[in-house]
Amino acid sequence: MTAGYEVEYTDVREVRGPLLVVGGVSGVGWDEFVRITLDSGERRHGLVLEVDRDLAVVQVLEGTAGMDPSGTRIAFAGTPLRIPVGTGWLGRICNGRGEPADGGPPVLGATYAAVGGTPINPVRREPPSEPVLTGVGAIDVLTTLVRGQKLPVFSAAGLPHLELAVQIAAQSSCAGEAFSVVFAGMGLTHPDASFVREGLAERSASGELVLLLNTADDPVIERLLTPRLALTIAEHLAFDEARHVLVVMTDMTAYAEALREVSAARGEIPARRAYPGYLYSDLASLYERCGRIRGRPGSVTVLPLLTMPAGDITHPVPDLTGYITEGQIVLSGEAHALGVYPPLDALGSLSRLMRKGAGPGRTREDHLDVAAQLVAALARARQVRELADLIGRPALSPADLRYLELEQAWLRRFLAQRPDEHRPLDQALDRAWEVLHTLPRSQLTMIPAALYDAHHDDGGPHP
């Protein structure tokens, strides 16, 4: 993977969790790749996390279990970790370190790229302007994902965020242009990893998918490497192979917890909820690698999924993620309790770049007006429902009752979708019109008259 190893060090001072402290080193740099040879001859690998005079702290990718400091030899490569990149990754299933998990040979490539990567220079960024259609009607209509955007999904324990991640990875497309998906799973249980493999088998077989799976019993350090591998692979596919690439990363909370564990092993002073103070900059170093580059083909779009502990959106991981990204998709426990999939919270969700990638010439002429009117109607419906809880449904006006009907129509006729159902955007927008026709024309104040006349259903209510 990297350049030659000339000197081996045997002065392992300490094994501390997933870390080794090596003494007597010289000429060693931060983020340098390391080869570790155990007394038994087994080889492991690591990265230099910190250098202080003649001491180097090494994070061991395969973990330190069974490692005897007195019989361990350390060799430094002189370069950061680099991996082969190219189309050879497409159709492959690997572990979180990029090693084959599908029985195939190691992935090869004509060129190598550093896993650390760098965020895209803002001066060279091309503004996002075209949609990535997920086939999930509620997302495509209300929180349209745009090429080059970073749009997280906020979930909670017990909600079907993994099912949604797999559905989006299986169905997404870019209007017939060359498209690939890189799926990075972190901290997955073995049943969840099997579910991901089965759900994405068809896309993998078609050569459009790279699958990296880190399971909960894999070394914690591997969890820090998985999203960086995914983004490095995606960058080459996008900017050198002219593909539009969607990177799905789940669960970023598991990634943040791995970062916290390594920080504790290093003895760092903890910040909020014991996470390291550099959690924000670490997450930004991942998310800011997506986008489009002026003068280069392709794009990298990032869809990170994270679970909010106890459903707390002010928890450090979702809180800091919200500062870096361009909107959020929030899953609703209330909708899930009603048996609706996907349980999207329309009023808590937002795509800040939606107007850049939707509307005339990009999706459909009526898209933005319909989405705005539907969100406004749902906000009014929520107010009416809360009012009904206070004064009782019989005291509501006929107009208020119509809004309650709209809310039910939204849940059952628009939001509800099977996990294996691909819903085209045209069909999703037509369903949105059906929901809006629950209301009289006088209530649809955000819909231009020409659009309303073109899409009016004669069987719907009249003013």
C-alpha cells in the first residue's frame, strides 16, 4: 500500500486501548502509515496519531488484542495511508478497512490516493444545480437532494433509518447520467450488515455500488477509517471517472463514539458529553469533501445518517452536524407509531439547496410551488390538531376539519411508501396534488392560478 519500510522499532512503551506508544523514534510524521509485526509473525497496520519528541502514538487499525509489547516490531512507511482508486471498487463488498469481504481478490487500481484527503477549496467549488432523485417521494418532493450537497438524516433508536438508507442507495439516480453509490456502514450488527448486503445486491451486481461494512465487533479504530475510505473512493470516481457519486454513511453517531473512545485513550480533556473538543472540525473534514469542482466532471453528494441519543436533536453529534451541512431530513417517531414508512417529519425537514436543483428545467414546473403549499398546509394542520386536543373536534370550523382530512391524506396517500417501492418524481408530485385537492381553492394561496387550473381534479372540493 505504501513506500518501503527501512527501520523497525521495538521500544513499545505502552499499549493503551487501541493505541501503541512507541519510543526512540526519529523522522516520523503525523498520519504516517505504520506496519506492526507481532511476535507470532502476524502483521497489523496503524496510523501515527501524535508525535512528541522521540515518542509516537500509533492507532492500530486491527486493534491491540493479544499484542505483547516486548515482541512487537514497528516500521514507519514515511507516507500517509494510501489506497488504490478507480472503477475496480465498483461491485465489491469490503470491510471497513477496504479488505475484500466478498471472497474476491484485493482491489487494485492504476493510481493511489491518500485516505486523509482534503476539503474542496471554496474558490474552486461549483454551485450545486441538478437533483439526485432518490425514488422516495417525500424526499424528492419536499427535501430535494442536489448534486454536491451534504444532507443528513436525523433519526432515533427504533426508527427505520437503516431501511431508508438502503432504499435510497438502491434507488437513487441522476437522470440517466453515469451514477454510482458508495455505502459506508459503521458499527452495524451482523443482522444489519446482512440486511444491507441483501438490499443492495442488485445494485452491486450491476457494478454501480461500492460497499464498505464495519460491524460492531470490528476494532473501533476501523470505524474512523471507513468514511475516509468511502470519500477517497468517491472522489476519484467523481472527478477522474466523470461519475455522479452518492456517499451514504451510517451511522455517524457510531463514528463519533469511536472518536470519543480514541480521545479518552489518548487522555485528552473532554468537551461536551465527553466528546473531544475537535469533534466539529473532524466532522467538517469529512463533510466538506463533497461537492462539485469547477472545470471537473462529476460530483460527490453526501447523505450521512445519524441516530440522536434519546431523540435529542441538541446532542453534540446532530447539533454540530447541523452547523456544517445544508439542511436535514428528520424522521418522526409519531409517524412511525402510526405504521407509516418512511416516517418523515415534513415540518422538521429542510433542504437549503432545494431551489438550486428543483423547479422549471430541472424537475417539474410546479415542483417548488407544490412543495411550499404542502408544507404550509401541514403546518396549519398541526395547529388545528393541537386546537382540537384543547377544545374538541366538534368545535372546529368546516375549514379546520378540511385540514385534518389533509393531514390524513398526507400520511396515507402521499407519505406512505413500501421500502422496495421506487416512486418516480412525476407520480410523487401527482400524489401531492391529490392531497392538496383536499382543501378548497381559496386555501391554496401559494399555488398560481395557471398551475391550479392545469392540475385541478374535477372531483375535488370547490371554493
